[in-house]
Amino acid sequence: MTSESPWAESAQQFQQIFGQSWSQALQSFQKLDLGTQVPAAAPLKLSQTKLQALQQQYLKEAQDLWAQGLQGTSQVKDKRFAGEGWASNPVAAFSAAAYLLNARTLMGLAEAVEADEKTKARIRFGVEQWMAAMAPSNFLAFNAEAQKKAIETKGESIAKGMQNLLHDITQGHVSMTDESLFEVGRNVATTEGAVVYENELFQLLEYKPLTAKVYERPFLLVPPCINKFYILDLQPENSLIRYAVEQGHRTFVVSWRNPDDSLAHKTWDDYVEDGAMAAIDVVQNITGSEQINALGFCVGGTILSNALAVLAARGDEPVASATFLTTLIDFTDTGILDVFIDEAFVKFREMQMGKGGLMKGQDLASTFSFLRPNDLVWNYVVGNYLKGETPPPFDLLYWNSDSTNLPGPFYAWYLRNFYLENNLVKPGKLTVCGEKLDLGSLDLPVYIYGSREDHIVPATAAYASTQVLPGKKRFVMGASGHIAGVINPPAKGKRSHWIRADGKFPATLDQWLEGATEHPGSWWTDWSGWLKGHAGKQIAAPRSYGKGTKFKAIEPAPGRYVKQKA
């Protein structure tokens, strides 16, 4: 290849552009608004040792890249640039490799900043968002794969991409799946049951038994109110709800209402007393059982823990055992979400909606999507708009796009007392429903589950509950993330989970793992065996839903609340 090749020209341009990147990057860092921790105008200090090492590494890798480019041997290992269009276009391949080098260098600069850990985390988050957005794959002018498809389809892919863009602008969010193929109650959330109670916050669903006998203690699931319950009932083959019914549990589920302006004044206390506590009471009344078993998932687990503490303060113990799936109780480690939380942010939310209003579901959904921008944002921008593709049907991503609002007072109180001040683990600090909470009073047996790659409730944070709850405990860690780790049916034979047989709970997850054993497959079977040990004897399955005229079937499951759109 001669010096007149596109590689030589690109290499010269690359040297001109990236030769200035150090000063440009430093200026960009100094302009970052880091909230109350570092004033926007304050200069950032970098470790000179790390900076020099990074400069040397950068120059070496840049020289290697130029040499590879001139020889036509540049290789890029990144799924964003994996298509044949990138491999067959040397200029495109070079631009991708140059981008990745610059991205690694900027992340190295972020690591070299001398600041407190929270400030460094914010800088890393900002740089990650910037680099994800600036990838050449996100722009038609640089995306060789999209250009190749446009030529092959004679422009049809571009026209389809524009149609997709207009469609998503109209619906208000980027399509992650073909949403037209799914309907709640038709092909998701299809486990047979009925609504047997409702108030303004939730509907209570009872499911039809699939066994001749059921355990005498009924089973209540409290899902998160930040999204819809049918993540636990997507398809028959991956439904945790159906699995519980098949195991012989008389199963009830809270289906939270999607708040509108009529619920904009609702508080955390309302969700605890008129939500979880009301559901527990109704299940007791319907079944005649003095005690039930309960499960809380994510924020639903935090609500359940509060409800149990309020009931304990009142001298009641209606729950025989509790399961907490990817639940925050000790908010010391809140993972990547911590970058958003400080006094100024919480005060702003309190001023904005602490007395009333709604936290819009789409805003929440966007926040969670940008925690994984390449997978949950830009991947679909490229596929939908640049390539004109329709994303394949995927029930989990349909659920992910079915967002829910939150009442402002609930949301603001939750941010301050849990994420900012971590008050739940301080005995007597919180007053909920008129009672001072003390988790030390909860001596019921608990099953605690955490997902190893969870970026919303880190496994370390899920494990921290073992240090707070005093009763007999079982902790299990599963592979994968916040949702995929939980929704892992045994029949699939996927992933694995870790259990420590000696029943010891040292101070940290790392210490616990030193004595844990990896087991192939789903954690559901372990949990099922544990739950049966707390479910009592078996009795004849009921022949009808509810009980008498007070708790009769109102409408078929999944009910109308879950179908309300944000």
C-alpha cells in the first residue's frame, strides 16, 4: 500500500486531531458540572504519574495503530464495529480503531483524576456517556455497515429508518422491540387468575391452582411499583408466578396502579399501609390463614421490609417467611445510581414534587436505559434509524418499555430517607405509618437473592441485608443482572448460582464467596425447596377465587390496572 492510500491520509488527520486531545480533554473535564461535590469552575487535578504513563501508552498504541493501518491489518474487536461493512472499508475500520483508542485514553484520564470516589464516579459516568454517544457507528456518515445496507437496498433502509424515527417520536421512546406483537393478557401476563380485591393503589390477583392440593400458608408477591408486575409472568415457560402455582402455593400478586394526577399526592406511607399491609391483610382474610409467606422484588422488597417493621412495632407477625429478590435494605452501596444522588439533587426533587406531582415513567425509563447506553440506547438508534430495521420480538424488552409513573411525594421521600441518608438501617430513625422502625425486631426467616452483575442493586448491596436482618437467613447469588438473573427458569438450564452450606454470613460478600460453592442452573429450585419448608401442610385446593361476597372475583387476571399506560 502506497503513502497515497486512504490509510496514510487518515493517519495524518488522526495525528493532527488526537495530538491535541490531552489539552482538549482536560478542558472538557474542567467544564463538567459535578454537582455540589466540585464547583463547575474548579480545576481538576490529575495524578502526574498516571498521566505520564497514560501519555506513553497512548503514543505507543497510536503508533501501532498507524502501522497496522498502513499495512491494512487493523482489527477492531467491538460488536458495534463487527459487521462486514466495517471490515471491508479500511477508512471505516481505522476510524473505529481510533475512536476506541481515544475512548480508552479518556477513561484513563478519568481514572487519573485526584478526587473523592464519588466525584471520580461521576466523571467516569460522564465520560462513558460522552464516548457512547460519539461512537462513529451512531452516525450515517461514518457507519460503513449502514451505508452498505443503504446501497444494497437502493435507499429503502434509509426511508424505513425515517419511518421508524417518526414512529418513535410519536410514541415518545426508542423502540427496543416490535411492540405491536405483544398485548398484556393475550401473550404476556397470561397465567389464569382473577382480581379479588382493589383499592386506589393496587389490585390483588389470585391465581388458579394447578395442583389438587395447596400448602396451607398462602404466598403473596409484592413486585416493584417502579414498573409492572408481569416481569414475573412474561410467558408460561419463564413465569415465576406460574412456577410458584405449579409448586402448590396458593398464589396472590399485587398489581400496582399506574399513577395519574389523582394519585399525585400519595406518599411512601400510603404504599406501605394501603399497599403491602393491605394486601397481607386481604390474603389472610381470604385464606383464613394466620400467617402467610411473602416475596418482595426490588423496590417491592423495600416496601415489604417497611411493612413488616411497622407490623412488628404494632405487635403483629402475619408473615411467616419473607423472600427478598435484588432488594435494597441497607443503601450503603447503591451502585451506579449513586452518581445522581446528593443533597442538591434531593432538595431539587423535594421542591419540584415533594408536595405533589408525578415522576414521569418515561423519565425513569430513560435514566435506567442510559445506565447501559450502548446496549439499551445506541444499539437501537443504529438498528432502527440508520439501518431501517425492526427490532425482533422480545417480551422482556416490551415490558421494559411499558413504563410507570411514581407519585412525587413518594419518590422524593424515598430518595432522601433511603438513597441519601440510609435511614432504614438506623433503629428508630424512620417513622412510617406512625411507627418507629427497627429492623432488628424482624426475627422471621428470610431468603435473600442477589445477582452477580446487577448494576441497579449490586450483589454486595443485596448481601448487606444479611447483616441487618436478625432472623434465620439463606443467601443465594445468581449469575447475570437485575432482571435476567431473577427470571431464570430451571427448564432453561442456564447460568448458575452460589450457595454457602455452612450458614455463615461474614461481613462482606467477598468473604462469603470464599466459602460458597457454584451450582449449575437456576436458583429457583433451591428457593422452592426453602419456601416449602415454611408453607405448612397441604390442603385441598380452593375451587373458586376469593371468599364469599366481600372478596369475589372482580375481573379476570391480569386486571385493568396493569394495562394503564404512563
